[in-house]
Amino acid sequence: MTLGSKICALRKKLHMTQSELAGTEITRNMLSSIENGSAFPSLSTLGYLAKRLEVPVGYLLDEDGDFLTYKKMEILPILKRHLEKKNHREVLRLWEKSLGEVDDELALLLAEASVEYSFQLLYDGSLQTLSKTVAKALDFCNSTVYPTQHIRAKIELLRAVSDNAQAPRFEIDTALYTALSNSAIATDLYFYVTENTAEHSYADEVLAAHMRAKRLMKDGKYRDAVKSLEDLEGQKTTANIGAFVLFRIYGDIEHCHKELRNFELAYRYSGKRLSLLSAFRT
């Protein structure tokens, strides 16, 4: 691709007219001549055009240069710094703003960022955005030749929650999850959303406490269970309990009060649960 055709293609990609790109630095006629190859810009003009088109000067001068390669050289170190700092949303925002396309390395990095951002959305209770972000993560996995089984296992968990926040255990494909995780990864979230009663040592004490309360419920010890659950609710700020977990705690408290024939409290917690469910639609 020639210099002129590159400038023309980049201008159109940015939805700029010739007059808009030319600005006050050069005339529109001069830009037209550069784009059709009948004129060659000075170094200062070339620098001006590269800045307006958001590309390195080297990319414009290299006839065999690939746009993604040049932009990647510029933005990849920034993306990696954000990834290290766990600014996953910013990784996705910068990629979409500056590149919008991927190669194998970028796709893997963006798949990781999408999944980690999805966990934050799950914690915040933003299930509609979660569903879209999980879909993006899967697209990125499908766009790289690098192994992504560990990411796809997380995607399967997150997909189950976004599809059915009230009962994700009915949505998860356990066989698929096990195959993806190579039967060796037992995450807190997997045991939590599937309500798996197998022995599992939770790293998250809130999830561990909730599952202990669920076992009390299973044994019919609803008074003990509701006390444990209401203790957890009381810690929702200090223990930094996420919206999804709080939603499930409310549901279990509601169930306990129904079993104890305390329908007034059951109704109150039903309202709390439904309020959170409404907020999940964002």
C-alpha cells in the first residue's frame, strides 16, 4: 500500500473528510494530491498527518507495514501495565478505542482481561453487562491459537450465572467445565454456584460460611441456618460481600423464614432479593 492510499484509508477509517484532516496545516487540494500519489509531503507535514491519524510516522513510510503491528507496538506495553494493575476494564476500553482488531497475542490478553472484568461485574451484580463481556471473552478465545482452556472454564461458570442468577447450578455444563479445567481445578465459584456438597476448602470465608448455613438448611436446622445467614448479612459492608452473593443469602434467609412460618420476615427478604434482581438487569 502506498503512502497516499494509507493516508486515505486511515482518514476514512476515522470518518474524516479531507478538509477535516487537512485542518489549518495544509490545503485540502494538497492533501488530495498526497492521497492520489501526485505529491509527497514534507517531513513536518508527514508528522502532522501521522499525529492526526493516530499512527507512527514509520507506518506511513513503510509500504509493506501492517497497521495492527505498528499500533500494537505502541499500545501493547500500556495494555500490559493496566493488566498488571488489574485495570481490566481500561484494557478493554483502550483496545476498542485504539485498535479494534486482534492477533493471537492480543486475543489471549483480551480474553484474560474480559474474564477478570466479568468477575468484577459479577461481584457488582451487573448481569446484563456481564453477559456481553462473557460473550466477548469467548470471541477472543476463538481468535487465538494459544491454549485457552483455563479461560473457557471460567467463562462456563460466568455464563451460567449470567443466564440464571437465581439458580446457576441448573445452567452450568458440569461435564464441559470439568473437561476444560482438566479435572484439576476446583474453584470456589464452581462449588458455590453448583452447591456441590463435596469437601472443598474455600479460600473465601464468606462463601464457606454461606455453604455451612446451606448444610444446616439441608438438615432442617432452619433456626441455626437463619442466624448464620443474618450474621453474614450484617457483615455485608465489613466483609465486602458482593451483590451476587448477597442476592443468594437473601434467598436462603427468605426460605428459612418460610419454613419457620415467619411470613412477615420472609416477605421482607423477598423484597430485598427482588430489588437486587432488578438492579442486576443493568
